Amino acid sequence: MMEDFNRKEQADKFRDEDVISIPLRAGKRTYFFDLKKTKSNNHYLVITESHKKFDDSQVKSTFQKQKIFIYKNSILTFAKAFNSIVEYMKENIDLEDEHFEENGVANQQIIMSDEDFLKEINFDESENI
């Protein structure tokens, strides 16, 4: 038992420190924006997408997570690119989350899978590895 405690204590020594964490719930997904700091005082951003995934029997669920790491020397360039996309979308795309009819019931929206969305935008994963 004491050995397990010492292992945890050792692991904590090397774990990066959380500076700030902001969760964002978006439908069935949750995004986490975590600013972290290494022991040598280098900061980096981790963006995590998390969503529930069920096994084939639909009985047991797990959380599937994907992470993006953005290091301090790239954060301003990343922010500029992201802001450019957001500004384009504000000007050219309706960004309302839900459209409601007069009776307050949400209109039917077409929800597509991640795979279908990636096909729609002609994303080729092999080019981005």
C-alpha cells in the first residue's frame, strides 16, 4: 500500500500544473480548454473533445477523447487563424445554435456523423498525419 502511495507521489512530481481550465458543453460533446504549465514554466494549451461512445451492445459506454496541443510559440498564430475563420463564419453563415418555430419547438435539423462531415469538407486524414 505504501508503495502505491509513493508511485502516485512520484507521478505528481512530473505532472504539469493546470493554470486554468474552461469546459464548454456543446450538445453531446464537451470541449475542455486547459492552459497548462510545465515544471520549467513553459505554458501550452490543450483542447480536448470528449463524447460518450457506446459499445456494440449499447450497454457499456466510455468517453472517447481527442486532444490538440498548442504550444506557447504557436498560440498567437493559432488564435489569428481561428479568429479569421470565426469572422468569416459570422459574415457568411448563420451561427444560431437552434431555430425555433413560434410554438417554441426546435425545427428538425439534419445531424451528420463525424465521418460524413469530414467527407463533406473533403478532409483527407492521410494528408494530415
